[in-house]
Amino acid sequence: MARAVLQISPEAVVANWRALDAASDARTETAATIKADAYGLGSARIAPALAAAGARSFFVAIAEEGAMLRRILGEGPAIHVYGGHMPGDAEAIAQAGLIPMLNSIEQLTRQFESLPGHPFGIQLDTGMNRLGMEPADWAAVAELVLDQRPALIMSHLACADEPDHAMNARQLRLFHTMTDGAGVPRSLAATGGTLMGAAYHFDMTRPGIGLYGGRPFEDANPVVRLTLPVIQTRDVEPGESVGYGNAFVAEAPMRVATVSAGYADGVLRALSGKPTLWHGDTPCPLVGRVSMDLLTIDVTALAEPPEALELLGPHQGIDVLADLAGTIGYEILTALGPRYARHYA
């Protein structure tokens, strides 16, 4: 079979959630951000495991994700929508019992007109300039909004992966200025903010990437393991090239294995010639370019042709690959393609 195997551990996700929950004050609720199909790993398997472990609140990006998550989780858990209330969302919000995090006066008006009395939250912009009401807009509507008792007021840190960045303290001060005395639950921290300590925790934290084994949660349990089957091996002589564009030329006799995965499966083309795959504890460098469906790997160090090689696992996590590709672990995870045979254990 030429199908690669992606092993995903819901137990590791739960362990990471529990660790981040333990890092917060007992009065602070630890939610779970499960947008983008649980960062590409399958919300149908990840979300119920988190709910069984005690997660009571979940966050998604858009209402359609929220409606799908409600079908998975059933009644009970709170499902917040970061993208707020967009045109056409009212039916999904009402039927699935979603909590839109309203980002603008326009969304606020839409919510109050189409779903009066339905739960909602507010997202404030404290300097990231991405989503949320700016201070002047919030000041104009705060009294009206607070009379309606929003379920949550939140903002989002721009530089939480850099704890010493001055932006963090600046956003914290502005969040206090905009929300102190509001009398409703507040949330500022995702994974990075959770790790920065109690000052950032407020009433709820919303970890995302840390649940799935990525930075800035350096102590996270690894969640994924990716094993790629070898389709063919061949001997390559000095001076012969491997792959498209003659990008790699052998300097000595070597054996090359061709494995089943490529950029169509989320192995980014920017990784060409950079990562190491593993056979047990033996490193096997990727040589040549990443193509759509195939990678070529130097397996000269192995005594026998391998049946499979590991790209993600104990020796190499998502952030190592991300560093090599010049990106972040989020992109590595969410790019993992649909052709993998996904095993949950």
C-alpha cells in the first residue's frame, strides 16, 4: 500500500489541555480552540475527548464550523465563534446554540436585530488590528452591550509567543482599561498568554496550538506521528542526479528510497533538501526537491532497504519541520493532507 499513515493521539491532546489547565488559577476556565477541524487533526475525534476530560467551552473560526461541532458534541458545551455574526449566519447560530464573538458595531446590530435575546460575546481590538471593536467603538456601545449581559468579552494577544515583547503588557493594560468593571467574564490568553502567568488569565483561557503539540508550549506532548511507505529503492552513482531540476547530484555511491508523500500531502515544497526522515534511530536525509506525491531519501546508512520512513515523530516534531521550511507549526499541522490513513490511538 502506497498510503502514508498519520497517527494522531487524542490522549496527548487531552494531556496537553490538562497541563495548560493546571497552569491557570483554579477559578479560571480552560477552554479549547478547535477551529480548522482541530488544526487539521479531526474535530470529530479530538473534541469529544476534550469534552470527556472536562472542557466546557470551545472556540471555532466561523459559524459553519460551530454548527458541525455542535453535531459532534451535542447539547451542553458552549461553542464560541471568533468570526462573529456574518450575513446569513443567524439560522446556524440559533439552531446550533452558538455564541458569536461580535467584532464590530455592524455585527452587533445584526445580532440584536436578528437574534434578540440570544447569547453573544464581544471581541475587542487591543492593538492587533485584526478583529474586534476598537476603543472608540466600544466606548460608544459599551453601556448598551453590558445591559444585555454578554457571555464573554475577549481580546487576542499579537506577540504572546514572545513573552518579553512590550506589546503584551501594552495590550494587557488596554484590555483592563476597556473592560474593568464590566461585570462579565473576560478572556485574553490563548496558549502563549496562558504560559505568561496569572496576569493574563482572567476568567477563561483559550489554548489552541499548545493542545496539538506546538510552540510556545515547549513541554507539550507530541500529538502526531507520520510514517511514509517506501515505493522503490535504487542505487545512484556519483554524478547522477535525483529528482526534478537536477537539484541534487550524488557525490558518492548511494542508495535512494522513493517514499509516498509530497506537497499535495502537506509536505511543503520549501522543505526540499532540508529535513531528515528516520528509520528507528537512523537519520535518512531528504535529497532533491519535494514533488507533488513523492520524496527521495538517502538510505545509504541502512543495512537493508526500508519498508517505511518517519517524517514526524519522536526525532522530529512539527516545529522542527516548520523551522526548516521557514514557517510555523500551525501551517505544518493544518497542511497535512486528506490522503493519509489516519489512525487514532
